[in-house]
Amino acid sequence: MPQLRILLVRPSGEDPSPVDQSLGATLAARRRSVEIERKTFRRGDLDDLASTLAPDAGRIDGVVGATGVPESTRLGELSEEFNFLCFVANNNPAVRQNRRTVFHIGVPTRMTAASVADQLLRVAGVRRVFLLHDETEFQKRVADNTASFLAAAGAVVCAVSAARPDWPDEIGSWRPELTYLVLSDETRALPLAQKLRQISPRMPLLLGRSLLRPSFIERVGGSAEGFYFVDMFRRGAPRSAEEAEFVDALGAGAVPLPTANHGFGWDAMMLLADALAGAEGKLAHALDDLESGAEIAGATGRFRFDDADHNGRQVFDPTVLSVLRSGRVIPLG
């Protein structure tokens, strides 16, 4: 079989999400003894992304993109134009646009919201939940979906924008049993988490999976003790062989706390490299194998792709809740 040409593409800069995805993908490539090339482009510049890949047109077998939704959508267009296999981590179906060459393996928002609502009521035992969200379209959708599932299960819910200056007064008068901080930007989330701890030191605080990373926990300091997190790993409980391999590889790479983005990058590279290797580099055969409906195990859960579904998550929800106890992240309950 000819040597595969696989690119790992991400925007320039030090944003934690693409950095973690890139590291996960790099470690996965090493585990599979796959040689990869790394390319960066100016963040948010879709023309620069296209220009970065243009010299390789017709010579790429696969691309893993540590990219946001607009960038991943453009990568999908390029994968069809240049005829390569593409994996990205986004859950937004707009990324695919019915192109056969792009797969997007993020966990769907409604799936996460339904699972979070169920586990908050059934495992954490709370029925009065305050949702504090930012104004991005994605996080507002997360908050809306979570509120709908909580209300349908009998919980009492209040959702408020963190942009409102009076949100501390709203929490004070509403007296929730738990507050879910629906933000992914660490810089925005940090002062809100600190303020919530000041307002009600004993109130449980839930944070999204993108904030379950050492930099955020360290910046919060001792008051992070007892934080709940949306998670997708078993964190020391009995785990799958695929998750164990992933955790072992990251530990060897001096990453003691694997993040969801590490996992997305790892699985994207594993899925892409295994599909291309199994098809001896032939894109059409790799696509046939991926769309066969066979169940594929990954570090972030299981997948089953077909010609209509290039997300693969529809019946395999990896979402769990974890809690920070004495510096360790462990499954809740």
C-alpha cells in the first residue's frame, strides 16, 4: 500500500479547543504509526484555509480538522473538491451538507441536553435548576434544549443570560438547588464561576465539558472543589479498552487530565487512519466501509455511520456527569 498522506489542520493561536484536538490527533497518529503533516491557517479566515490546502490538491488522502463550524464546513467543501477523506469534531449537521467525504463526530446538542437533564434529576437529585448562559448561538441552544428536557421531566427551571447585570439578584431571589453555567470560553466563565461561589458557596455548580480542563480548574483554585462537569469519560471507573488506550497515551504525553477535545481529536484521527488503511488508501472503499453501519468503538464512545448519518452518535450517547473531589475528577454517583 502506498504511504498515506494525512494532514492535521488547525487555526493559528493558542485557543485551547484546537490545541487539545491537535494533541489528541497527534498522539493517535503515533499510536497507529501514521506519519502526518501539520498545517495552520489564520483563525476564521476561510480563504486562507483554502489557500493553505490548495498546493496539495489531488495529493491528500485525508485531513483531520481541529476547526470550528465555519472552518469545518469549508473543509467539507474542499474535501469534495480535492477528493480526500475529512474528519472534524463538530456536531452541527450544517458541516456536512450531504457531502460524502466529510464526517463530523461531535456529540449532538440535544443528546447532551437530554442526558444532562436526566442525570441531574436521577443522579444528582436536583429539581430546581438555574441556567446561566452566554449570548452565543450555540450556548443559547444548549441552554434552551437543557431547559426543555428538564421541564419535561418535572424540574423547575430558570434560564438567564450572563450578559444581564442583575443575574446575581435573580439567583439570590430564585434560590436554585443547582446552577448550570452554560459557557465554553474560559475567560468569560472564570469570573462568573468565582462570583457564583461568592454568592452561594454551598450551591452545586455544573459546567460544560469544554471547561473540564486543568487550566480552568487551576485558575478557579480551591473553590473548584465539588464542581460538577458534563463529561464523556469514566475517569478511573471501569472503562472501555479504547478509552484506556487513549488515557494511557495522553498520560505518557504528560497530560494527566484528558479533555473532550483531546478525545475528539484522537477519535477523528483513529477513524480516518483506520478507514484509509483498511481500504489501502482508496477513498471510495473507505467511504463504503465507514457507511456500512458497522459499530466502531472509540475513546469518546461508539459510532455507527451510514449514508444518511455522518455523525454516528444517534444511538450511542457518551455523556456522563463527573465531580471534582480532592483534585480528582470522578464519576458522579
